[in-house]
Amino acid sequence: MITARAHTNIALVKYWGKKDQKLIIPQTDSLSLTLNEFYADTSVEFRDDLTADHIEIDGHVVTGHVADKVINFLNIIRKMSEKNSYANVISTNHVPVSAGLASSASAFAALATAASKAAGLELDRRDLSRLARRGSGSATRSIYGGLVEWHRGTDDLTSFAEPIMENVDFGIEMIALLLNTSKKKVSSRQGMQSSVETSPYYPAWHKVVAHDMVAMKKAINNQDIDQIGHIAEENALRMHALTLSADPGYTYFNGETIRAIQAINDLRSQGISCYYTMDAGPNVKVIYDRKNRSKIIEYLGKLFGQEKLIVSKPGPGVKIISK
């Protein structure tokens, strides 16, 4: 049995929409920060005595759609390795599922690493990144630590992630403000497809991302946290504009999301540099320089409760933790 640990990532320049649903080839490039606080541990063993794949997540045997996704992913690995045995898969998420905190990224990055190794494959990180993408698009970035770029590519070979800066040696941090950790009503996959097909503003999204990728990499190179935060904030708002402008329109925000956005704007007006981003969920992530951490925690803690704030530093790439 092989056990791998992979961490979630939060996109600073978003991926929102697929060109190829089966291969999960995205419409645009993207760029993310891997986080140390949220991760999944997944153990995989291929066994000749099993008559079906056994999948257990957080202590519960799973069936239905979730099991089908894992089985389809295992089938890709069986085909690659020419291994016909069924697998025993045990996974533990240290991140709320389906709440816009990239649980699928850490889950499939860990599964790709553990299952490929258990099947006897020796994949380099680029090939692991390509494989993880087949389970969840954002998982392609969780193979690496730190700041990571996903090249959209045009096919299975050319769509992969690579690190921009794995050992982040400047003060960027992120606070996850957990406003609602229940399962979202519109999945990322459903939401993306709806935006691609029906938002009249979707063609402009390609231009937005192309511009933001260049600007973000320049800001990272300059270690300019204010500029990183500003670009990430504007990119997130424009992504969420695609959900509001779809037909039918929808949003991942709730009232607390709006209150958190206003609180971060209020902090900035007081001269404390911090910025927000949101993925497909109501929870807000705050980007800031670690020197401002205590002031931000004090302010947001009074408004939302200290227990809802989780400080996360840049995290590591996937690793095998036992075999």
C-alpha cells in the first residue's frame, strides 16, 4: 500500500471553463498558490483478491457519482500500467469538501501519485501533473508546491503544470475565511460549462486571463504582494461576473461573502494591505504580507469569529509518506 499527501491550491489567476470535458483541457492558462494547511492523504493498494474497487473517504465507503469518478481515474492508471487488479483506496481529507476550497485538487493529486506508484508506474512530476488533471483540473497544479502555472495546452501531452517558485521566499500568506463549508448547490463542473456556453462575456475572459498571467508573473518576480493581491482580486471578480451573466445566472456568494469583501475593503482603507479571492464557493481567501497578519486576524476575528480563520503559508508539492 502506497500513501501520498497532496495539498490544495488556490488560483490567483483562475481557470474557469474547459475546452475538452473528457481530457479536462482548460480554456485558459492559470496560476495558483499551494497551501500548507489543507491537504488529503490517500492510500492505494492493488489486490488480486478484490472483486471490485473499494473506495473509502473520511471513514465512509462511497458509491454513486463520487465512486464512479475514482473508478474511471483508476481505469486510466490500469490502462497505463497494464494492471488488471482492483484497488483498495482509503482517503482522508483535511479540507471541507465542495465548499470552494479545492478539495478535489488535493484529492486527485494524492490519488494520482499513490495509485500510479502502487501500479508500478514511475512517473516524473510533469507526467503526474498530466495524470492528476484527468481527475480534476486544478489537481494538475497540486503536484507542485508554492506558486504554480498550468499551461492550458491543446491536448493530453501539452496540458500540464510547472512551478514558477516552489520555495516561496517572501512574505505572502493567505487566510481562509470559512463562512460556509456545506456542499455547494452548483458544482464547479456545472458552473464552468454554463458560463462557457451562455455568458455573453465569456470571449473576453480569454483576454483577461492572458493579460493577468503576464502581469502576475511580473509581480511574483518582483515579490510585489500588493500587486499580486490586486491582480488576484480583480481576476476573481471577473470570474464571478461570468457566473452572474450566465443563463440562468447564479452565484457562489452569500451574504457573509459580501460582508467579508467589505471588511477587507475597510481594512485597506485603514492602510492595511490585504486582498481577497474566491473560488467556486462562498468562502473568502485573504492575500496579504505576513507582517500584517496579526492586525488582519484581530479585525476579521471580531467580525466573523477567530474559529473561522485559518492561516495558511505556501505549501509543498505532493509526496509519498509511506509505502
